[in-house]
Amino acid sequence: MIASQKIQLRQSEIRQRLGEIAGLEGDDYSDEVKGEETKLQGELRESEQRLRTALTVEAAEDEAAKKEAEQRGDNQLDAEAREKAELRSKATLTGYFRAAANGRLVTGAEAEFAAACGVEGIPLEVFEPTAEERKAEAERRAVTPAPGTVGVNLDPIRPAVFAASVVPRLGVDMPRVPSGTFASGTVTGSAVAAAKDKGADIDATAGAITVSTSTPKRISARLELAIEDIAAVGQENFESILRQNLSLALSDELDDQGLNGDGQVPNLAGLFNKLTDPNAPAAGVIAFDGFVGTFADGIDGLWATVAKDVAIVAGPDTYKLACKTFRDAAGQDLGDVSFADYAMQHYGGFWTSKRMPDKAAHIQQGILYRKGRSGMGASMGMRTAVCPHWGEVSIDDIYSGAKSGTRSFTMHVLLGDVILVQPDAYAQVSFRVSA
């Protein structure tokens, strides 16, 4: 907690106590209480000056840090972020593993970083490379000539278990929730308004709230290393290996489940599972105007009021076809812009992902997202979909393979099914991409 936040917290406590004193009467408002009141009022006046000083200093530090961050190429823009980044630079994934292997709680930088992230286990942020690692990567230079035996530089991985995936881009929020079943309610039956004659009654209409629930499901990744290899690799490289193997496996599976999970235990119910299959597209490979029509049909006047409110994520075959589809007709020159480029200029987004379903019987599925009222999730507008996560990363089977000198590390992320809070913001679409 930075200095200005501590001062503001103390001011809040003082105001609360002064409010309690203001309500005292008679014998309760004793000389002792009056003395306390005078002291608190003086402390409050003094704290205002201290707060202004702290804000001035922090603003200067933030500005200096911003300039320094721009030079480094990172985004540590405020004092709180700097404090968290400093803890991240000290905390190591190995420190968490050692604590678990020895059957004790984490201490020191690892404990402080976990507290700063608001988790009890291993923070997911620990899988991100540190600022020092990013800087070292940017400054890395090849050495020429090299000896016959050279060291191995393991490239730092930048795993983003949630953010760098398709699902959040489709407006699916991924909040960390406390223990227990997650429930989300949406009003699905609204009151009815009508014009009435003078003195005429308006009938009441029953409202309705639909509640959807989601329980934890586990996605896991496991890494096994021989103790000889651990000794040979070295401490620093061991960190990179763990980040690379475990986080990439988790991030790939998390996003795939959020899109394609069929809802059958142990799989999540992903977006495609929640959407309604569309009618088969018209005969013939889709042309330029067919792509335009798919986007235009997504405008509903509620969640999408202009073309820029409509976005589509399509399969690779669909997107490749869009890159080769032009409006030109026989004997006509209507332009040299492919539909893929046209879509990026006129609509709210058109992109692809390897995790989208393959084409079947010449048809490939996509997801249309009406984002006019949702921004990119609840942080910028109205929440349209949610995939809760319980955020725990644990380590099991610490002593498995002990006889063979093998250490096993197992990571678990707990996620719930995707819930369409506002189903009308989404639609499943299909494209005929081959004949």
C-alpha cells in the first residue's frame, strides 16, 4: 500500500470515529471524549497537508517511472504497480515449490507477492517474465566467434493464461471468485409499459430473473524432471523451463475449453456449446457480398446499432478465403481490397484462431459478437458473458517417483462453465468455404 493510500485509510478511520462522537449526548460526551475529538480534528487537518505532499511526490515518481518504463518498453505506470513489480522481481516460482516440498508456508517475497495478488496459492502472475528478464531479452546479443561448446539460452516465455486468448476478446469476463458455486442472474422478464386513457388502470406484469450457476472444473498440467537434470540445468534455467512447459499447456487448454468445451464432465461448457447452431449457408462458396451480409445481419438495434458494433471470429479456412475474396466481377473492376481488409475498416473486428473448429462438409463455424454495449467486457461496459475462475494453483505428488529420482510438479486451475449473461449479444454463424 502506497503512502497516499495509507493516509486516506487513516482519514477514513478518523471521520468514522468523529461521526460516532457527533452522535453522543449527555454523560456520554465526557471530557475524555472531547479531548479525543480535539485530537482527532487536529490529526485530520494535519493529514490533509501530508496527503497533498504524498500525492505530489507520487505524481512525480509516476511521471519519472512512466518515462523510464517507456524506455524499457514495459507498462509500470503507477506507484502501486511499481511496488508489485518489485515484489515480482524478488519472488520465484522455485520458492513456492520449495515451500511445498518442505511442507511449510511461503515466506518473504513469495508471501508478500501472493498477498499483493490477493491469492493464497501461487499467483498466476509469477509465470510472467520479470522486468529484468524482459530487459535482458531485449539486450541479448550474439557472440561471434563462438567456442565449440556453447551455453544454452532458454528464451523467456511470455505466457498469458487468460488475457492472450480468444475468449476474453469475445467479451467473456474471467473474474476470480471466492469458494462456492458461482451464480449469475439476469432479468429475462421485464415490466410492460403502455399508454392509457385518463383514469384507466395499468396491469402489473410479473418480472422474471434467470439464474445460471457454474461449479469448479479442473484443468491441469504436469511436469516431471529428473533430479540429475535439475542440477544440470541450473536454477535460473529451471525457472524458465517450468514457466514454458506448464503455462503454455495451461493457456492452450484454457482457451480451447472456453471456446469448444462440450460441457460433458470433465470438460467446460464453452461458447459453442452455449450457442445455437445456425442454418446451413446457401449453396456455393461464399462471395464478398455474402461476407458483408453476415456482418450486416448481426445488427440488431440493441447490442449492435452500427456496423462497428459487430465482430466475428472465424476459422482459419474462412479467414484465408476472406483474404482472397474481392468484389470484382466479370468485366468489372470494383476495387482491389480483399474482404478481410474491408472488414477491418468497416466492422468491429474480424480475425481467426487456430482453436476455432475445423470445417466440416465444406462449412466452417464462427462466432459473431455484438459488442456495442459491452466494450471489451464488464470493465468497459455491460457484462455479456462470464467464465469464473477460482484461481488456485496447487502442487500435488511432491514425492512421486522418489525411488527413481524424479520430481513431479502438477498445476491446477479451477474454472467454471461459460455463462452467457446476455445471450443476444452473441450468435453462431457459418460460412461455406469450399465446394
